[in-house]
Amino acid sequence: MQTTFRMDGLTGSDRPVKPWMKYTPTLITLGIIAAFAVHGRIAQPAHYNDFADHSALFGIPHAGDVLSNAGFALVAIWGWLALWPRRNSAQLRAGWPGYRLFLIGLFLTAFGSAYFHLAPGNGRLTWDMLPIALAGAGLLVGVRGDTRPGSRTNIEAIALALFAVAGVACWVFTDSHGAGDLRPYLLLQVLPLILIPLWQAIDRAPRTERLAFAAAMALYVVAKLAEVLDHQMANTLGSVSGHTLKHLIATAATAAIVWGLTRRVSNCRAD
């Protein structure tokens, strides 16, 4: 299959994309929103804050769940140091507003989640949810910018960041009235899993980059499974709970994304 080098620095097939495929992401997004609307309110599980980790280290309660967040900050710093110098390059410029938001959200997740796990409760949960929502929004905008270089990613980053804040605020407001609704927040976790692989397939993104994002999406699903099996895994493993493992696996997922982006800019530098 013949390939061409596009102006945005990514390689892809020169075979034209079928017109109907370009509308598939929009239709799927609308379908998910409609499904959420029909489903109705999605509440936080009643015992969500009852985590299995009761370890203590240096006076830190729930030390496993708290300290396992450090990896998010390390990955964010790595990504920032590697990508910031290349932010205006043809290979990164279009997606940078989104990836910048992703890295900022990822860095803040380390502190927000640690703060929440020191004393788990809905009062602190906001500071765990908000940076995660911002990171998800940034990832969507970043990949969207990569696959549609002409899109206004600065405006899209601001718009989705505001949606992330509004989604968390919606949960806070509804939860304070005894009917917490997670749907807007969950939307920013579900959409990247579906839209990113789809955008990359339509755009025929480089194989290495697709594999990096695919690995990240798979690891994220495994992390969510570990979260659900928090107590069962703690009973089986003894010293490590499922939620602690969730943080570590999710860190690996974000590292895969940053690795894929750093490979892109390093390959272009080598060229």
C-alpha cells in the first residue's frame, strides 16, 4: 500500500476515505448521548468510598491508594518536558492544546486523587473527578487535532474543559440534593475509548501511534476492572488492593499515550 507524508507530519494512506466514514464519530457520539439520556440518572455506588486499602506508612492513612497516585505526576512531567519544546512543530501543533490540557489534568490528578484518598468521602471526591475529567477532555481534543489539523483546537480545548467542569459541578449539585448524576462525567471517560481508535482508523494514523493508544485504552479497561474488584483483589493479594492496582495500571496507560507522542516527535526530529 502506497503511503504519503502529510504536512502535519503523520503518515497515512493516500486512498480517499469513504465519505460516510467521516460522519461515523459524530453519529456514535450522538448515539451515546441519546443512550445516556434514555438510561436516566447514573448514581455513584452506595459504598463507593469504602475502599479496601487500610495500610499506613509514615503516618499516611490509606497509603497504598494515596501514594500510588505519584505516577500520574511523573508521567505528566515526562510528557511536558518531552513535548513542550516541540509544541509548535508541524507534527504536534494541531493537537497540542488538547495534549497540554491532558498533561495538566494528569498532573492535577496525582494531587486531587491523593487528597481524596487520605479521607475518602463525597466531600473530597470532586477534587478527584475534576482533573480526570479535564484529562479526558484534553485527550479527545488532542487526537481530534491530530486527525483534523484544520480544526480550532484551542477553542475546542476551552469548550471541553468547561464541559468537564460543568459535568463535575452537575454531579456535585445533584448529589447535594440526594440524586447524584454521573452521566456528564462518565461521558468524558467513555468517548475517548470509542472515538480515539475510530478517528485514528479513519485517518490511518501511523501503526506505532495506534498501538500506543490501543495499549492505553486496554490498560484503562483493566484498571477499571481492578477498581470494581477492589476488595476481592485485596483479599487475594493481601498487601495490595484493587484500587491501588487501578492507579498503577492507569499510570501505565497514560505512559503509553505519552510514549506514543514522544516517538512521533523523536522520529520527525530524526528525519
